[in-house]
Amino acid sequence: MPQSMELQTLSTLLTTTMRFSRIATSLLSIFVLSSCSSSHTRPFSQNGFCPQVPTEEVSHSVYLIGDTGELRGLQVIDDIKTHIANSHLRKDQTTVMFLGDNIYPDGMKKHADYAFLKEQIERLNTNAGEPLAEVTFLMGNHDWGGALGPDHKTAETQLLFLEELIPNHSKRVPAAGCPGPVSFDAGPFRIVTIDTQTWLTKDDLPTGCQHVDSDGNIVEASFLNALGSELTSSPLTILAAHHPIQTQGEHGGRGGFWRRAFYLSHLNRQDLNHSKYKHLRGKLVEQMKDSKTFIYASGHEHSLEVMENNGADFLLVSGSGSKTTPVGHSTDNSLFAYEERGFMVLSSLEDQSVWIQVVASGANEHPTDCRSPAVYHQRLSR
């Protein structure tokens, strides 16, 4: 065999060996990381579960619940109703934010979906049928059509129905297929809502939206300028969206071998590792830092997480309204993590302080030292 052919064959063998080596190394990394991956089926807390519970009177509470789209979500909504009733706050002192994925698996497609969404709203009424709180629903990726979409027309159907059931609902959230931002006041809080699915969809966005060009694409500079103006309008701003910018759950790579392998494949637009999701996160983090945003609240991940200092002062994930998935914690900025169904409450007190409570469904059964329905309390300092 000529020397040149021998060198070519050797080069081919080396290249093939290196490729197999890289694949084997990647698979080994996935195996090692997934074998070390455990979930917080008992609550994790960085600072102890229950600091001294404040005794000052609450002036306003914002309830955060996400991913209620299965029947079991009604139980958690019932727990919110009980919590509101025990707080003795008026309707104008109470806000409930549904953080998207209100109907699984494919949004509002059939008559039963209408009935289920109506039931979620009516569960938050008094026995006389009067609302206990101001209620707002964001759209999640499943509300856009899920695996059968994505299609903003499905979200439009749901939003039109919500407008019939909740007066002025359309003034608090982006129109179907529009990125936002839209803002409204909830006591001392300024809530800014955006639709993050608009950044991740393959669907052309409606050209009638603000910050969307004639080709159906987001005009990023225009959107971010508008968002920055809204975020600086109050020191107690809550930016509410469906997708988290940080999570230690499955969408952040937590889980078993195959779930982690899929995450590292960069194929799923709903995972933080996807290029479009990375781009969205980078833009939001940069804008929140510039605007000194207080809280970023999201669902999407089916767990309860409290983190700090990644764009906003505090990052909240409250997406376990109807189901749970594994969650870990970061050694850098995780304050609380729990794989359990539940919700969160942000309360502003008369002394101007803000507290968070994390409430797990059936909290009396959970191993904490709290002497209240919550499994975690913390004062959120600016």
C-alpha cells in the first residue's frame, strides 16, 4: 500500500475514533450527572424554613400559581381559596396570577376545555358567587396548542373566553400572539406581563401587534425599550411570564438519563438549552439588570423554586399547580426548592416590607417547622 494511502487510512481511523470518543464522553457525562440527580421530594431551604412570621397587617397579596391545566389543579386552587378566606382580605386587596398552561395538553380545543377553565375561575368565588380576588391568566406554550401547535389562534380562543368571564381581563395581558408588555397595578405592586412563547414559536406573529414587524417577527429593540420603561415604573415591579429564566428542574437539565440526553440535544424549544430560549433569557436578564427589577415570576417548570440575583432581585418558579417533576438546587443562588404541588404568595405589609410564602398542597403533611399552612417564609429585601 502506498504511503499516502496508509496516512489517509490512519487519519480516517483517528477521526472516527475521536468522534466515538466524544460521543462516549457525552453519554458518560449524561449518565454520571443523571445518576447524581436527585429531587427535593422533601423541601430544600438555604436559610431555614420559617423566619419569624410577620404580625403586621397585610395590605395586598399576590398569589402565583402556574400549570393548572389538569384536573388535579382544582385542588390547589381550592387551597388558594382557603388561604384567601383565612387572610380576611377584600377582593381589591387580593390578586391571583395564573402563570400559563391553563389547559393541557393542547389548549382550548373542545367544549370540555371551556368548562374546565370556567371551573378554575369559579373555584375562587364565594359561596354566593362573588369573586374573592382579581384573577389574571397568562398564556403558556400548551395554551398556544402544545404539541399540535404552536398556534396563537388557540390562545386567542382562550383569551376571548376569559374576557367574557373576567371583566377587563384583556387590559392586563398581551393580546393573542403579541409579546407585550402590558402592565397593571395590584396594590403597591406593579405587575408587568409578557408572552414569552412569542419568542419561541415557529408561528408568524400577528402583524397588528405592537413590536411586531410586517413579517410577523418581534422587533426586539422596540420591545425591550417598552419593557424597560414598564420595569422602572415602580420599585415593587413583578415581571410575570410563563417561561423561567433559571430553573433547576427538567427544563434546566434535571432528570434521568434520557431526559438529560434530550436536554443536551438542544432540540426542545421549551428547554433553557435551546438557542432561541437562550436568546430570550439573555435579553430579559440584561433588561432586568438595567431596570433593577424586583421579582421575575414564572411557571412552566412543575416545581416550587425561590432564587435570587440573576437579572431580578428574586426569581420565582411556581408551576406545580397540577403536577410535579424533579427539581434540584443551585449552590449559587437557590433559596428554596420543592417537588410538590402548591403556590406562592407575595404580601406587602403596612410597614412597606414584602414577604413570600410558599404553600404546598396538604401542607400539614410536610416536614417543616412552620406553624402555618406555608412550608417557607422569607422577607424579600431590596
